[in-house]
Amino acid sequence: MLHMKRASAFCLLFALFAAIVSPAHAKDDKPDFTLPSLADFTGQQWDAIELGKSTASSIKDHYKIAKRGNAIPWSLMISTPKGSGDRLNVLFGGRDDKNDVATAILIRYDSSPTLDSIKHEFGHAGVSYYQPERNTGWLIHEYPDKGVVLFVDNHTGAYTVSAVLLVPPAILTEGVLDFSPDATLIVPVVDIHAGERRLMLFGSVDVTTSLSGMTMSDIERSNLRDDLRRATAGGAMLYQEYAPGSCVADIHAAFKEDKGDCIDVTVTIDGPSPYGQIHVVGQSSTVFKNHQRITDSASYEGVFNDALGKAQQGFAQAMRAMGPPSPQVMQQIAIDSAFNRLRIATLSTQGIHATPPPGSLWAVAK
């Protein structure tokens, strides 16, 4: 009888343990998302994802969610099979997992399919649209009645699809992008800063120190700051009070008479150019032998000047190398703009009065 009671108690404990463990175990067993044919998208539903109805919570209950790599705001990145080369994001009208509904689906390909292969999936050609004054041969290809938007590259002469956006078909009939169905000219990137002087103005200077066994007087520190203000990087930078750029030196020194040691100096120059921010670092160091007699200012001044010289040289080279974005970068900017405009339109069409933060199809979170 005692054995039977023990057995019953054990069964009860096992049942309770199973009840507690099973949900977590089931959660781990949720499937990856294997992409169906794009032609299976109904304009509202693709697999178990339903635009205007599915929430982040319901999708998390159904699919395994990717643990890293999601850089698209207001979205979930669903896990796809390892090695598939597909990245899948469901886009929402806000951050509320329980109430904000799916508004669009984004597919990005690491290994791009050809446009012809997708045309074959649909069984008909679809329609191509072109941005005015493109800088490369990219285009948007649509199946408007299905709500399928393809972002198409033409880098090598072959048309390949880098990303797909699945949206309610209604937004594609409204001409959200104002693109042309006729192929537009491919033009050079315009250098809007041509003829401008390439000069960075900086107004912030500082000397920070971490010293052990050595000292720096206020006068010495002031003199080094003056040296930073005089930096010109061969005419690429100029000190001007309150200007946004900066030139900062960090001096680390440790010295013991019986052991010797070293001085490390890092000079960082940071500031705007006509084409964007420039950030360069110059570094230098020296080693002291034990019992070497040193004079503080003479010891770190040479290392400081060397680091400052390297930083100025690096800044001058960076400034000379700056220029307008490449045609490929301009293509990425244009595609991101089209993606964000389409996404905003999906919210408006579904009666959602919110504006998602801009997203980039090329960004991947670490």
C-alpha cells in the first residue's frame, strides 16, 4: 500500500513537472519560416501571416523568432532555415506586441533570385517602374493585383531581386512612388559640393591624462592645447572658436625609476566635411629603460608631436579621399527611400495614424 501511495505521489509530481516544462519545450519547437512561393500571397495573407490581423504576439506563438540581426524598426525578424539565404521581417504599425497589427512583409535575399525566375512563379510578366534620373540600372517590378513589389538590381547586366515587399494591393494602385513605366535615363551622380573648399572647422580641443610617476603642470597642459589649436592638416582643418569639430589628445604615462615604463599618446580628430563626418586617430608611444633619467615635458612632448602629426596626415588623406556617394550608394539610398514611402502608405491605407522610424534594407544588427 505504501509503495502504491509513493507511486501515485511520483506520478502526480511527474504530471505537474510535465505541465510546467511542456510549454517551454513547445516554445523551443516552433518552426522556422520556409518561404512559400511569392505567388501564394493573397494580398492579405502569406502562410499564417495575415496583414491587418496578425500581431507580434500571435506570430511569436506560431514561429521561431530570429535572435539577432533585426535592424528594421517596428518589425519582427522570423527565423528562416539555416543556409536558406532568406531574411524575413513582418512589419507592424507600432511597438505594441498585443495590439499593433502586421502591415507588410519584407523578404531580403543574401543570394538573389533572378527576375525571370520570379516571373515564372507568377506565370506573367508584371510591370516595371523606373525612378527619374537613376544613377544605376535598378528598377522596381510589381504585381499590382497581388501587392508584390520587387526591388531589382542590374549590376552585372542580369536582373536580380535583392528584396521583396508584400503589401495590400490597394496602395500600388495609388501611384505612391510616382515612378515611370517607361525606362528612364541613367545619369552620373551630381557632385553638389564641387568647387567648395575642403576644410573642417574645429573649436573643441582638450588634453586628457592618465599619469603615474610623472606629472604635467597647468602651463604644460595649456601649451599642448595651443599646439592642438595650431593643427591645420595641410590646410584641411582650421581652429575656430565654437566650431563643431574637435581635436583631442589623450596621454597615458607610467614610470618607476627601478622598472622604467612607457608613454602612449593618442590624438583624435573628428569633424564634418562637405561629404560627411571624418574621424581619424594618430598614435605614438615610447619606452623608458629603468634608471633612465627623464624630464617630464621633454619626454612626452616628442611622442605628443608624433601622434599629432600622424593624426593630421590621416585627416588630410581622408579629406582628399572624400567625394560624392558612389552610384551604388545612391541606389541604396533611393531603394531605402522607396521602401520607407511604401511602408508609410501601408499604414495610411490600413487606417493607422503613425509614422515608423526610417529603416534600411541594407542594415543588419549585430
